[in-house]
Amino acid sequence: MTNFEEDQWLRLWVLGGPPQATYGRISKDDRHSSAESYWRFLSEAWQGVASLLAKDGFIVCRVGGKRQSLDALARGMVATVRYAFPSAGLVFGPFSSSLVQRQTDNFRPGAAGCGVEADFVFRA
């Protein structure tokens, strides 16, 4: 999972925050150092919204990772969604598109950034 403060620094600056990214000042619980902890977090997030989704509603999600293959992202997404929605079916995806004009290139030229991103559509 990406770092909220780093990713949102410009918005935070417009709201009166410092003119550069901060780390751990606003949220200490927004970075996951392993795929397992991220998938656990996402499973819990789906559980948190499960009561808000209409029966037969759709879940549309984009997920990405530096050190994750498309297959690993797909396995993780299916497992996390089915944790909260056991009968959910994958309607579309994973669909991966090439990453061009990444925001990372503007703010940290040469940084590796995300390796792959994939879109998924589930029906709960």
C-alpha cells in the first residue's frame, strides 16, 4: 500500500500542511511492508463496506504493486473480496494497462514506482 502522506502531500499542502511530503505525522497506519499485511488490510476494508453494498452490487477496484505479478494481484484481490463477499464473482479482469505519464516521474524522476496495475470488477 502506498504512503498516504507522500501520495497526498499536494492536497495536504493546499489545506495548510507543509510544502513537501511528510511521513508518519498524520497517519502511522498507512504503509504495509508485506503483501500479506496488505491483503489482510484489504480483506478488513471489504468487510467494513459489506453492509453498504446493495445485493448484487458491483465492486470496481484498481490495485498495483512494485513486486507483484498480475497473477499474484489477481489471487490477492479475489481472496480479499471473497473474504467479505463469499459468493462474489469476478465479472471483469484482471485488466492491466501500460503505465505512462506516471505521477512518480514528475515528483521522483528515476524512481521505480509501481510495476503493474490491474482493474477488477466483481459482482457481490
